[in-house]
Amino acid sequence: QVQFVESGGGLVQPGGSLRLSCAASGISFDEAIMTWHRQVPGQAREWVANMFPGGANFYDDSVKGRFTISRNDANGTLYLQMNSLKPEDTAMYYCQEAGSQTWGQGTQVTVSS
């Protein structure tokens, strides 16, 4: 059974940092293109970042230079280091394997003073 379990969200002040984690199971993680997405209530889910097997990564322009995606293939975990957070980064964050029909429960990130 494919499963993605996100954690690490919380309330942080503008300019602060958070590190999100995603534990994946039921997939060949070391061969998977892994992604982070985010969604604000009432809006469409949007792509944030991708990471390919071997390490190539890509970011949406809105987070480039502030967010870093990484992975640990040994334990099937995906990470998102988020620095210099802005109020507009407030959203529910989700990870998944690219193209999967399965979504986790997400982890809430709130950036507010």
C-alpha cells in the first residue's frame, strides 16, 4: 500500500525556518521522482519542488533560493528545508511520488507574526 506521511509543520514568524519530512512506503523510493506540493484553502494545489533519483532538483520560482529539497534513500524519507519564510508560504504541504494518485494528510505551515 502506497503511503506518504508528512510532518514538521507549525507556526513560525516571517523570516523563520522549518524542516518538513515525508516518510514514504509502498514505493521503490530510490527510483522515484519525489515532489512537494502545497495548497491554500479555496485554491488549487500547487507544485513546489521535485527531486529526481541521483539528486537533480527543481523549484518553483516563488521558493527558489529559500527552500531546499533533499532525500534519504536509505530510509525512504523526503525533506523540505524552508528558510526565510514569508506569510505567503502559509499552506498545507504535501509530498508524493510524481504521478501517484495517493496523497498524504499533509502538514500545516503557518507563517505569521
